[in-house]
Amino acid sequence: MTDLIAAIATGTAPGGVGIIRLSGTGAIETASRLFTPQQGAPLCQRPDRQLVYGSMADGEGRVLDRGLAFVARAPHSYTGEETAELQCHGSPMLLSLLLEFLFSLGARQAAPGEFTQRAFLNGKLDLMQAEAVIDLIDAETPSAARQAASQLEGALSRRVSEIYDGLVDLMAHFYAVLDYPDEDIDPFRQETIGTALRLARSQTEALLQSYTRGRQIIKGIPCAILGKPNVGKSSLLNALSGYARAIVTDLPGTTRDTIEARVTVGGVLLRLIDTAGLRETEDVVEQLGVLRSRAAVEEAELCLLMLDGSAPLSSEDYEAMALAKRAPHCLLLINKSDKPAAFSTAELESDFPSILSLSAKSGVGLSSLEDAIQALFPFGRDVSSAPLLTNARQQGAARRALDALLRAEEGLLSSLPPDLLLIDVEEALTALGELSGTTLRDDITTRIFERFCVGK
Ligand SMILES: Nc1nc2c(ncn2[C@@H]2O[C@H](COP(=O)(O)OP(=O)(O)OP(=O)(O)O)[C@@H](O)[C@H]2O)c(=O)[nH]1
Ligand SMILES: [Mg+2]
């Protein structure tokens, strides 16, 4: 028995259609008091998931709108509980009047994510799938949406259960031997553990490695635009954002703070950071800005290093180049290609394999920048969606699982007794179980009796 929750599922902006969702004990009865079908039996007597046309009224019986409704009885619903959904016009005022009536009938406002939380508690989704729901809703690029959809469909969960199940088999076997020494079960063998451990370890390693890509797809790639003053960094930020996000002037030292913009370039989500131009300066504010520029490069996965191609190279340019090379990926952009070139890029080619000439002001060359970014992060057009870890919680759990498996492997090599190694295996299982939200003990117990039919 859970209390009855209700919420507007379609947000607070006006729209074509608005949906109110109800879940919990009495959801169907309650919806039925608000909604009257145009024909036939009342809503509460309708079959599951069958759309019914009718009218919706407030507490005084005044009809407010006509629309569709359906009911779903437990466990055949998103939350696994009895639910009802009402579809009417997407008017925020209308929706809140209907919601108010539902509150007066005993429903309460659902907390954020509460429907999905109930789905998890009722075993409709595991934790990773529940997280995928949020990722799908928040997706900013096609690849983020595809990744979240595949996680919601269970691709990541299947990969984690594969590792988990391998280890549970190992534990089950082990416990059966310890608990029922008289039973006719294969003796516990070191190689068996060794093979199972190696497999689980390499699978967990691969999973953990997938996090870099998963994070890039979902959260975007931190990308710093770096260079000395006046080369055109803010002009590039504006060109990529599609509007005048940052102030641009012909005065060196215009930008004094870091400015962020989220932009999608070639299907890749970039968290672009425009920085204060690098130079020695007496101005205290600008000095602080330059410190922030340096910090931005340290955190960047991609650095767009910009030079002014129409002016000779200076010591400040060389300093910027040295700094930019600290980022894992760097593209060298020679800006102001609309003006005559003042130096040759030949001498820079050994340090910077990717050099692009462009004009941030006119937009010429921006499409080759897009191509270069897409080539560095090919998931912008990648259609295959291998399961990836996508958030720090998942990474933390996978990390703990891997550490525990590495300890177990080490223990095995130094011939620790099996019951000691299996403490580490158990820890790995707990960590993997945290990924999906599974309980460990019940699983192991169930598997022992299922698989070994000890039955005492
Ligand atoms: N001709 C030409 N001028 C450009 C181009 N890109 C930027 N500029 C000009 O260069 C000047 C400086 O541009 P900004 O974008 O403010 O340069 P910045 O690197 O952000 O400068 P700071 O914020 O001072 O570090 C402005 O007058 C721009 O109009 C370009 O491609 N061609
Ligand atoms: Mg600037």
C-alpha cells in the first residue's frame, strides 16, 4: 500500500496537450471521480491501458475540458502500482485546477522523480535504468539520447548482470561447499576461482573505461578557448553559440573572466569556456582572469588554441602553446584568415598535428573546425550504442568492484585461503549490486538452493 501521488507530467509551459498522472492506492477511483466517459461504463471499470474519451470536471461538477484517460492496474503500469493518466489541453491553469481537485480527493503532490522511484522500488526498473530516464529527458544531443535510450532498455544492466552473475555462481558454489560438506558437489578449485576472477576483472575494467566516453556524451566535453589577448577567442565563442554571448572589442584584455556556453558542434556537446587572453599585466582583475584561464585548461579535455594569423608570433603565443599542450586534445586555430598571413605554420606542425585556418568573424572555416571536433569525438555520428557508464555514482561503484577484484586476484596469487579471498569477491558483488540496486544476500541464498538443489 502506498499513498496516492499526482503530478502534471508535461511541465508548466502552455502546450497542445497536458497530462496528469496519478499513482498509488485509489488512483483509479480518484481519477474516475474527475473523469466521466462520453459513453459506457465509468473509468474505474475500464480495462487496463485502453484510452477513453470523456469530460473532466472540478469539485463542483463544472466541466473544464474534454480529453482522454486510461487506467492501469498493478503491476501492469510504469510504477508497478495502480495508476491513471488524464490527457487534456496543455493549459497550465486548467491542469492546476484539475490537480487541485485531485488533491481535495486525497492525492498529494508527487516529489521530483517519485514515479520513477516507485518504479524502481517495485522492480520495474533497476537503478541504472532509473538514471537513464533522467538522462533521456535531459539529453542535449542525438548521441546522448541514443545512449540513455539504450541504458533504459537495459543494455548497461545486462552488462553489469553478466559480471555479477559470474561472481554469484562462484560464491554460490563456494558457500555450498562450506555449508554442506557432505553433499555431492564438485570440490572447490583454485583454477575455477582464478578463471572467474580474471574474467570478471577484465569485464569490470572495460566497464570502468567506458565512463570517459559516457561522461563526454551525457555531460559534454569541457573545451577551453585559449590564446593571447585580441586573437578572437570571444568571437569564436559567439560564432559557435550563434549569438553575441561574450563582449567583443578591438581592445586587448576585453574578456577578464571565464565565460561558459553549451554548444553542439558536429553532434558533440561542448562545454565551451572562453577565457581571458594570456599576458603579463599590472591589472589585478585581469591577472585573476588569467589565473582562471590557466585553471580552465587544466580541466579541459579539448583546448582550442587560437593565434592571430595576421600578426607575427609573439612570446605570449608561445606561452599559450606550451599551456595548451597540457590538455588531452588540442586543435590549433589560426584566426583572421580574411587578412594576409603574417607567418607560416610549417614550424608549428610538429607540435600541433591539427592546424586549422579560419575566420571567427566571417565564419569561414568553421565547418572544418566542426569536422575536426567530430573526428576527435566520433560518437557525434556514431550509431552503435555500446553500454557505457554515465555518472559518477556508477563510476564509483565500478571502481570499488574493480579494486576488490584486483585484491582478490592478488590474494589468489599469494595463496590466501579461499574464504579470505571471497571476502573481496563479496565486496565486488556488493559494489556491482549497488550499480543496479540489487540485494546481495537474498540473491546468493536463492541461487544456492536453485542451482544446487541442496534442499535441506
Ligand atoms: N579581421 C578579423 N578580425 C577578427 C576576427 N575575429 C575576431 N576579430 C576581431 O579581433 C578583435 C578581438 O576579438 P575578440 O573576440 O574580442 O578577441 P579575444 O581573443 O576574445 O580578446 P580578449 O578578450 O581581449 O582576450 C575584435 O575587433 C574582433 O572583431 C577575424 O576572423 N577576422
Ligand atoms: Mg575575449
